[in-house]
Amino acid sequence: MGAADGFTDSGELDGLTVFDSDGEKVGTVGRVYVDDDTGKPDWITVKTGMFGMKESFVPLAGARRVGSDLHVSHPKDSVKEAPRVDADAHLSVAEEEELYRHYGLTRKTTGRGGDARTTSGTGAAGAAGTGAAAGAAGAAGTARAGQTGRAATPGGMGGHRDTDASRPLAGAGAERSAAGAGGRDEMTRSEEQLTVGTEEYESGRARLHKYVVTEEVTRTVPVSHEEVRVVREPLKPGERTAGTSDLGDQDVEVTLHAERATVRKEAVPVERVRLETNKVTEQKEVSAELRKEKIDYADGKEAGSGKDMGGEFGQGRRR
């Protein structure tokens, strides 16, 4: 596939939010790769995963921009499952072919006597480009001959290059010393650093619900009642004439009283219940893969005479 139609400037793609073919958000544009033949954007990397630490290559063929959004023609799962390729300053032929196969695409030929981007031709063309670009750089300029050569000969290989080589781990290690670096005897080593932050999200909901239950309650209540008993008192001599002396039947009634237990129910407020939230802080571990460049040097006398021990923060430091 050639450069994507409709995109002529890599700057118009920087920082766009990428959505897949179903309209689902995938991530943001990280790097833009242009076709060496046309100079037009052809591939982008999309930052995915936690904190955007991972980058996946996505072809721009069939993509369209809507405002600050970029809609690509591939599903989100296909983007996330794309082959992991280091976002270096230049895509190798093998890496590009692997990406084309993953997305079910085919590469177009360069139009210069057939497809110049073959696996067998990568090394030769790269070495030739290195010699032409570096001149008398000699052995000092051949450490990354394959990538440097392709960057120096855009027409010969028809590959893709990163439009922003100043980004971390995007070809910074390809800078050569001595004549190849404009006379400077130094190079810049880059590495990725992990920046960890937090964001607040809705983790759940809590609510109060009031309902009625019925229970059996037993109480003891004192009750009283009246009882009848017969009391006999002899009459005194002076009291005998006061009563009647007629003999006969007579009835006397006494009304008895008693208490009984009664029940009355009423609803009364007994307590107030409310919800409160408090913040609890705990320690959480996060992990991510970080890349860093290492630098070896050769003095032309002994192979592997200098090994990168990790730079300023490693076990040792060589200059």
C-alpha cells in the first residue's frame, strides 16, 4: 500500500485521538511514518495500554480525519494484537512485511524496476547507503549500517521513516560519531522513564434501604380483680332492735370488678441513619516495560573492548 490518500503533512496527524472501524477509542497518535518514495504519511503508531506505554503500528490506508479524531479502517483488537515492532527511526523490510500480513494488506512496488524492498536486498542496499552517506567514517559508522543506509537513501529502498527522530528511542542511537556526526565525538543516549499518576473513577454505588420486619414481643402486666368473701359479725345488744325480725328469703348482690391487659401500638422515631464516605489510601504496585539505549565502543584493536554498563545510573560509566 502506498501513502494514504488525503494526508500530505505528518503534522496534521500529531496527537489525534484514534478510533477503530467500529467507532471505539483505541488511543492517541504517537509517531507518524512517511513513505520514502512519496514523502506522504503511510503508517502511524498508536499509544495504547496503561499510561500509553505501548505503541502499535497502524496503516493509514482507508483512514479519515474528523476534527481531532482519526478513524482507521481496522478493529481495536487487530490494532492491539499487531506485531510488536520497536518504534525506531526506520521500519525494516521484515517488520513492514510482518505488519502488512497482520492487517491483510499488500505492498505496492516502487516502480523502479520491480519491488526494491526485498528481504535479500535490505542489507546490501543499507551498506551501500552507509558508505555514500558516511564517506570516510570507516568502521565507526557501520554499527547501524542497515538502518542508517536506508535513511540516507530514501529513493533506493522505498521504506518508511519516522518524521520526528528527536523522540526518545526513535533512532537517537543511530547518530554516528566523528565524521558521520558532523565532527562530534559524542552521541546522546536515551531511555524511557516511568511516570506514575492516579485518576479517579466510579468504583460502585452504596444506598440505604428501609423495610419492615415483624417480631413477637411478650410483656408481663400486673392485673387485679375483686373476690367475695363472707364476713360474719355478731350483733351487739343495742343493734338487735334495729334490724327486722321477720323470717324469710332475701338476696343481696355485690358487683365485682377486675382489670384486664390491653395492647396499643404506635410508631415512634428511634434513630437516624445516614451514609458517610471516607477515603482509604493503600499501596498499589504498577509495572511497565521500559526501554533504554546502550552504547558499545570499539577502538579498532580488540573486539568488544567497551561495553555499556548502564550509563550514569548503572554499575559503571565509560567514556
